[in-house]
Amino acid sequence: MRSTSAGRLAALASTVLVLAGGVSVGAARAEVPGGPITYSIEFSNPRESDDNDLPEPYGEVTVRAPWGQQTALWEHPDRDINTPTLPRYPLFGGAEHRYAPHPVSAVCAFVGEDDTGINADDILADGCVPYTGPGEYTISAEGGSVTVTVYNFG
């Protein structure tokens, strides 16, 4: 009977140590400060039908921390007829670099597309997707999509 109690006590102590280790690992992971992020963004509006068939996006693309803090990767106001045509950011290929002072848990895009005249503005992206590491993240809406390619983070 005594060896069974000792075995249970050892198992309990082992479980406590495993749980304590898991908590400290989780806490350490939450304290990661972030780092540089290398990325590019593509804007798609299949319904665009003006002279050049390219979108005139406005809004913002961000990365978010688990607690909601955001770092802007791209943002542009709606300037009506003066909103520039931008199918990709950076415009001429390559990648952009920013510093995110927090861990990243989501990639978000809230992007409209300016249409003047008789057409109403389209919504290209409206939401967030979970960040899982370098790769492509596409956020869509009824008017198109925004694809953020993360090449490196941290």
C-alpha cells in the first residue's frame, strides 16, 4: 500500500513539473518582442474595367499581436479620383521591410477600391487570417482580394 502512495506522489510531482514547464514556455513565447518583417502585397480586383484594368486601392494592411496591437504594412487614404493605381506593393517588385515590435498572430486587410463615375467602390479585403509563419495570406471580400506574402519574420 505504501509503494502505491509513493508512486502516486511521484506521478503527481511529475505532472506538476510538466505543467509548470508548459506554463513557463507559454509565458516565454508571449514575451517575444517581434522583429523585422519582410513582405509584399498584391491587390486584385477582377471586376476592374477602366483603361488599364488595375485597381486603385485604399485602406490598410496590418499585422496584429495576440492582444490586438497592430503594425501597418501598407495604408493609403481614399482620394477619390486621385487614388493611385497600385496592383502591387512595393510597386516595382522586390519586398518591403518593417519592424513589428510585437509577436504576430494575424495578418489583416481592410481595403477598398476606388471607382469613380457610375460605379460604386469595391471592397477587396475585409478581415484577418491567422499567421502561421512565412508564406502567402489571402484576405478576400466580394470585390476581390489582397494577398500578403511574408518572406521572413523575426
